[in-house]
Amino acid sequence: MKKSIPVVATLAAIVVGTAATSTALASSASTATAGHNSKISAALVIAWNQELLRIVQTPGAQPATVHQTRSYAMLHAAIDDAIVSITHDASPLLVSVRAPRGARPDAAAIEAGRATLTALYPGFKAELAQLADGQLATIPNGADKQHGIQVGDAIAAKLLQLRANDGSAVVPPPFMPGTQPGNYRPTPPNFPTPVFTTWGKVTPFVLKNGSQFRPGAPPALTSAAYAQALNEVKSLGQNTSTTRTAEQTVIGKFWAPPIWNTWNVIAENAALAHHTNLERTARLFAILNLSFADSTIAMYDGKYHYQLWRPITAIRLADTDGNPATIADPNWTALANTAADPSYPGAHSTISAAGATVLAAIFGNRDRIQVTSSALPGTVRTFDSYGDVATEAGLSRIFAGQHFRFDHVEGLELGHDVAQFVLRHSDQED
């Protein structure tokens, strides 16, 4: 196993490692301080993010075998690349086109959003047109507006073509679970079919491949580290736990919804609080969601490479693991139903570290952050740093009985590594 580093050290690296990137991003984002472009509100980017959030939360809208993070990355990369094709304030992230002089970047962003999401979710064509037409109506008619629309269409077409054969449409073969101690297999009570079994082989947006930052192997079942991690989640993650505090129970339930959605809302609030302009907001959401998409690919590469069993399986079958420090409890049940994929590394920790890394790079790690959850309406969690958000989101999966601590620690490192790689890519010169 790759040497584990403490959670605090991992999150400290988020701040230290992103300091230079933060300066570079702030500099590139502020180059458009003159002229009408910099005065255009970030609200139009946020509106497209909210629209995609509504779509993916609509039952049946998202293809079951296509991960939502792919759509977020495509939407925001299209918006950002449409803008910078006109402003040249930063390097394009994925694609670019030659834009006529004077083309409106806001019109380009709007049309890039419409064209991309219409291609991904054709059933929402009318709703997407209504949003786009309403935004475009605020821009004076003329050649500059039309040129912007043309740029947005061209960028969306190039990006859709770029991702047309990325492996996301592959129909996964039937998953054959292992039967040896430590092997992942579907989990009670419903024993769902494992999901995204080949997603680790999808072509990343920025990474070289899904295994680029693959974590080292998890602790051996016979090791003291494994026993310690199993006994921790056995105690804290049980549905009837007497050692989990009331606040830990709240935390275990609060972070249950899809974690990339939660971090996108956190980013929306940060952009509004910091009054970011069009260019900076577009780049923020593009980098954030490219990091999420590639972290998801990397995470599934690790999950299905190691195929480690989940805590509920490990605890119920602890008498087979060869470790005298673990004791089986065949009736053990987690606070929450277990996700339908292997345990290592943890998704919440991976995505949260990526989110914290990007937001710390742009706004600084210290910030006033309030988070809400559809799982516990009316509950608000308040934080003083993005690193603290990532820590709690990851630890929540231990309290919910979903993950071992080493899933959390290695997930934090993986998400941080991926996001740092994406941030460095975004700083490349033309």
C-alpha cells in the first residue's frame, strides 16, 4: 500500500499546493477588467449549472450507465472554451475556434450551454431553449451577438465530437464477483448489481489515463491497519451504534446525496459571494467539473482494480479474513444502504478533495461556507475552510457504515492529485 498520510496533512497540501495556481488563476481571470465583458454577471453560468442539476435529478433523465460528472464537465468546458475563444484571456481547456472580432462572449456561453445540453438530453430541448432564449433576449441584437452564437455552436460541436468515442457508451459486461475473503460482492439488503464497472477505462478529459494516480493496494486483511479500520466502521457505522455521537449521525445522513452535486452548489454560492465575473466563473466551473469527471474515472479505475469488499460484507464475514483482531457479526447493518460498487477508494473523499483543491486555488482555502442537503432539509452545516468541508464529507461515509478509514485517506489524496493536475493543465500557455 502506498504510504498513507494523515488526513490533516493531506488537506494542508491542498492549501500549500494550490497557492501558486491560485495566483495564476486570479491573474488570468482579472485581465478582462476593462470593457463590457468583465461586467457581465456570472449568473448566466450559474443558471446553466442549476439547469443541469435539475436535469440529473429528474428520474430517468440520466442514462444509467453514463456518469453525471461527464455531463457537467462537457457543459462547463464548452461554456469556458467558447468564452476564451473570443476573449483570449486564458488558454482553451479542450477545444477552440477562430472567433470574429467583437463577438459577444456571453452569447457564446449561452449557446454553448444550450447546444451541449440539448445534444446530451434531447428530451429537454424545449426547456433548454427557453432558458437560452431568455438569456439571449438581454443582449442587444446585432452582428456581435450572432457571431457569439456561432462561436458557441461551433465549440459545442467540436467538444461533442471530441467525446463521441470516449468509452462512455460501452455496455459493461456482467460483473462476476469474487468469492475469496476481501473480494467485493453485491451488498445486503438488496444486493444491487455493481455500477460503472468499466468507467475507469473511459477516456479522461485531462488525465493521461484512469490509472495515472491509482492508489497503492489497501492494507492486507491480516494487518493491524485493516483490523483497526474495520473495527472503527463496525463501531461508528452501525445502524444502532452506541458509540457514534448525535452529530456524527447527522453528518452520516447529511452527505448522502450525490457528492458532485453538493460541491457544484458550494461553488455556486462561492461565485456569488465573491462576485466573480463571467470569465472567472466559467473557468471555475470548468476546472471544477473536469476535476470531478477525471476523479470519477480515476476512482472507478481504483475501485475495480482492487475490488475490495465493503464494510458490511467484511464485518459479516470477518471470521474468514484470517485476522484475529476482527470478530464477525453476521447481523451487522450499516446506518445507510451501501453504494453498488467496491469500497476502495472512497467516492465522497475523492470528489470532495478535488472540489476543495479547486475552490481553494481560486478563492483561498479559508472562506465562509454554508452547505445544505436534500437528505436533511432545514439542516445547515457551516465551515471555515474548503478543506474542512472535504474532511467532513469523507468521514461521513465512515459514520454511515459505507467505508473504511483508508478508503477515505486514499480518496483524499487521489482527488487532490487529479485536481492539481487539472489546475496545472489550465495554466498552460497557448
